[in-house]
Amino acid sequence: MNKLSKGFISMILIVMISLLAACGGEKATNESETTNDSSGEEIKIKFAHSAAESNSRHEAALKFKSLVEEKSDNQITVEVFPNEVLGSEPQMVEGVAFDDIQMVAASTFAQYESKVDVFGLPFLFETNEQAWEALDGEIGQAVFEPLLDDNLRVLGHLENGFRHVTNSKKSIETVEDLKGMKIRTPEMPILISIFRALGSNPTPMAFGELYMALQQGTVDGQENPISNIHASKFSEVQDYLSLTGHSYAPTTVAISDKFWNTLTPEQQEIIQSSVVETSEFHRNKVMEDEAALLAELEEAGMKVNRPDIASFREASQAVYAEYEDVYGKDLIDSILNAQQ
């Protein structure tokens, strides 16, 4: 073989080796882009909720942030967006469904799966503990699992609690006192149905618009858990608080399933365990704080009363008949039977 041939073969070998090296490098680069841990890059989570910064829900969100960042050695960072800055609750939930936001804590998921509102049936639970057992157990898992079809993976539930009525007109002693009142509700069908059954005029609107609507008299009143009433300073624009406890609503924590599946099992465990710890922290805090918050609302000038619940129970039974086909009688009965 002459020198020219040997040189030509050597050149071809060099080119082939270079191409193989380039392909290998490209493959390694592509693989690093599909997994979050191989490159060591920081993973960022946008966590949105609707409560004010003064609400214990925001404190719980900050607790979650602290837990995740500590457990991951700051490889995973969490940016909390409170007070509906990323949109109303339905818009935030939609943001997670579309994978534009990574996580949300909200009460409005029925636009994707109507059965998730079953826990809000009027007077379904007598205690918070009964509600937690239903949510955290097999019943809750079965109810929320279909949300996966819409990219919404439920990881747990913060405490929202029992809902009560405030208004600026008069003390609500029986259901008759609600007749004709314009009461703001969240954009949740079950709550709209409850207040329609109670004889009032339910008016759904975003939480961020509520204070001004109360201040301007656009609505006569609203209904919310005590922690929300206190944190949003509704005592400044509402004179009466009636402890109706007409419905229980959790604040459900969901994550984009598409985002979830980009995480390693270790990272998934960090997030899941942090939600569980945050839920326990928040539930305990809400229960401990409730009596003190009520006292502060009274000191701020609100007149607090405990109305005749029997009349509310009787009037709201029509809601069970209305939603039996939506939720299924078997599901409703299973929740009721679990409390016996």
C-alpha cells in the first residue's frame, strides 16, 4: 500500500472517530435534558394559591417551600404566589392542567371532575377529623384519581374548614333570615346549590374581588371559613358573622402530572412527604387558632351568633337529591357510613 493510500485511510478514520464522538456527546446532552437530576440544575416550582399573605394557608405554603428546599439541599426551589396573583382559583387550576404552573392549592376542581365536590355536601361532616379521614383514605383517593386524566395529580389537602356566613344587614338566626340576600360564593356548583336551597341569591365571583364587592354593597354577604374571614379583614365591611358550618371544603394541593414525571423517585418523595407534613401542620394550626380568631373578630366589632342549624339542615336536604345522580348514591352513602 502506497503512502497516499495510507494517508487517505488515516484521514477517514479520524473523521469517523470525530463523528462518533460528536454523536455520543449529543446523545449525552439530550439525555441530560430529559432528567432533572443528571445535570445538577436547579428545579423550580411555581406554587399558587388564592389566600392573602396574612392567611395561615400562605404560612402553610411557606412551610412547604422550606421543607422542600431543605430536604433537596436547594436543588428544588419553590416560589409561592399568594392572593390570586396568577389568576382566580379556576384559572390557577387550569394553569396546572396546562403545565404552565407546577403546583396549586385550591378548592375548585369540579370543572374537571364533578365528584370532588362531594365533600362539600351540606352538613355532611360533624367534625374536622371526620372530613380528614374521608379525604386521606380510600374514598378520597378514589374521588380525586380521575383528575390525572387532566394532568392534575393530587398530593394532599390543607385545611379550609367549615364555612360560615357573614353579612351587613342582620344577624342570621334561622334560614328564613337568609331569604333574598345576595351572598357571594366561590365558583363551586355545590355551594351555589346550597345557597339557592337556603333561599338566598348566590353570586359567584373571584375571591380577589370580594372585599370591594362587600364594601360597595354589590353583595350583601359571603360565606367562608373563619380563617379566611379574619385574614381578609371582612370585619371592616361586614357586621354579622353567623356560625352556620353549612359546608366543609378542603384546600386541595395538586401538581402537574407532566412535571411530576420529569422528577426522580427521590425528588417525588421529597415533594410528597413535604405536602403530608405541611397538611398536618396546617390542620393543627387552623384548629388551634380558630377560637382566638373568633375573639379578634368580635373585638373588631363583628356580632357573632350560633343560629338554629336544624332549619338549615332541613332546607338543604334538597341539595342531596339534586346531586345524587352527579356524585352517586353509593359514594354519598360510603362517606356517611364511614362516620358510624
